[in-house]
Amino acid sequence: MAGLVKRPCAYCGGRGRVANMGIMPIWKTCVVCDGFRFVFTPNSFVKCQYCGGTGRRSTGATFRELVRCKNCRGTGWAELLLIPSQR
């Protein structure tokens, strides 16, 4: 069984809160770490390949709203996925 490792929350950058993308930022408690500024992940997890370890993905919309990465659920850490090489 793999142990757990305490790592800074990637979604909020270890601040415990996030701001909206508006003109006047409104700070809210981070939905990933619940304001604790860190997450516990299995020791075998590596930086998420889909979001690059940021915990966020762009929606591709006009305003490029950032949402939680579906692969790592915003933690920035996920299991190593072996993707077959393209030939």
C-alpha cells in the first residue's frame, strides 16, 4: 500500500483561497483543499499530464475561464498514465 504525501494545493497555489476572474476579485475558499492549503495524495502520484500540475484547464471559451482539471480533480497530482506513442 502506498503512503500519502502532503503537497501544496495546485488549484489555489497553496493560498487556501481563489479569486474570480472579474474586474473586482472576490476571494472564496478553495474547493479542492477546502482552505487548508495542501492536499494528501498517494506517494506514487506524479504531476498531472493533462494540466501540467496546475490543477486547472482552460474551457476554450472567449474569456478562457479556468476550471478544475478532470484528471487530477484540481490537486495537480495524478497516476502516471502510459500513453501509446503515435507512429
